Amino acid sequence: MAQDSAAAEPSALGLIAGSGEFPLLVARGAKRAGCRLVVVGLRGLADESLIDLADRFHWSGIAQLGRWIRLFRRERIDRAILAGSVRKTDMLMPLWRLLLRYPPDLTTIRLWFFKLPDRRNDTVLRGVGEEMAQRGVRLVDSTQYCPEAMAEVGVLTRTAPTGAQQRDADLGWDVAKEMGRLDVGQSVAVKDGDVIAVEAIEGTDRMIARAGELCRKGGFVHVKVAKPEQDMRFDVPTIGPDTIKNLHAAGAGCLVVEAGKTLIVNRQETLALADQFGIAVVGRRGPGEAPQT
């Protein structure tokens, strides 16, 4: 396949789109940058408005890795971005049901059953990236076309965190970073120096709801971080209006995210909602990375 790479267009970009606003941010940014955009939309997940943004659009199944690669090679694409969410809990259904719901192609079967040493998120995504690269399509930094959406250091809302919330944020930061190192999850909820809930395969939204059930007096701090060795091609931490609505429903008082490595989709609406609900939103970095403002 190496000879085909020479025919790839330097300004062309592929996009594998899951659910949410993130793929739309990437698509708009890529078009502003003058890229010819070829989108592979994951069926049942990708937003149909991507059809109008793309120069070429193709639907595909989640477990059709071979088809993604073939489509991109046919379109002379040698670099692509993977953006948007996929429900990880679906992977826990019985195998027969999983195969019926997401029928895999041969490339996916070989990767899933014979090449991956385990099913952890990082392992699967890196395996996908390696398989694509071997066949001439490199996955690249998923945030490079939407840098304006990245959280910066400092208090991002008019609402500021209390001293107690800042102390809880310090604890939550350390715990969340260790969870990320172990590839368990990227979020944690803390109240009065006690860890209330941690994120695992259920995802952030369900973890937030569980924290609200456990902390009836409210006011807990939600900390969301990147993994210590975050690969910006995959699973970039993301917040948006729905995050704020879920935090408000659960009674949270503060949201702390990692600056420079967390996407804020619909930024104006997200921060306005946070102020409306009295939730402080703070961007911070770890020790030695950069001074906080």
C-alpha cells in the first residue's frame, strides 16, 4: 500500500465521526483551514449535519475498521482524525448480541480477537491507530483544527470556587490523575476531603448522577483531567452544556478541568449555563506544567 500514499493530497483530511459536537468542531475547523474533508460517519452516532460540511461523506458501522481504511485510501486520504464518543458499555453485552448489533469486518475481527492484549480503552484505540497506520492512514491530533475550544488556565466563569472547593479540587486532581495512569477513567467527585465517586466504563454523565445520589447536600467538586501521558489522538476530555446541566441536576458546585487538554464545546453556552447555575468552572495544570493565573 505504500505506493498509494504518494498520491495522497496534502490538504486532504479524513474524519471518523462518533456522537456529539466534537466532530462538528473538527469539520468546521478543517474546512476553515482549506482541507478537502472526507467523513466516515459512524451509523447511529454521527450528526447528519456533517453530510453538508464534508466534501465526501460515507456511513459505516462502528466495527468496520477495514471499511474505514478502504474508504480513505480510495479517497486519497493518508491522515485522519477520530472524534466523538461511542458508548463503551455496549461492549459488555453478550457476544452474540454484540456481533448482531455491530457486525464486524475481517480487519476488526483480527484486531479484536487476535491482536489486542486486553480491552482497555487506550489499548483498543492504539490498536486501531496502529492498524490504520500500517495500511497507510495515520491518525493525528484530534484537536489541531479546533484550538480555540481548548480550556485555558484560570477561573473561566464569573462564579469563583470557594476555598473548600479548591482544597477538594487538589485532592480530586491527584486521584483523577492516578486513575488516568491506570486507564480506569478521567473524572472524580470530591466533597469535604472525601472521594464520592469515580468514573469507570459507565462514563462521566452516569458518574455525575451517582455522585448526586450519594452527596444529597450538594456542593461537590467534579474534576476531569487528561491522562498523564494523554495521546491527543484519542479520548480527549470534553465538556459542554449537557455536562453543566448534569452537574446542576446532581447538585455540584464546581467543575475543574485540565487546561490545554480539555475541549469545551459550545463554549459560550457552556460557561453561561455554569454561571446561571452558580457552578464555578476552573482550568488548571499540574505542578511544573505552567503557572496558574
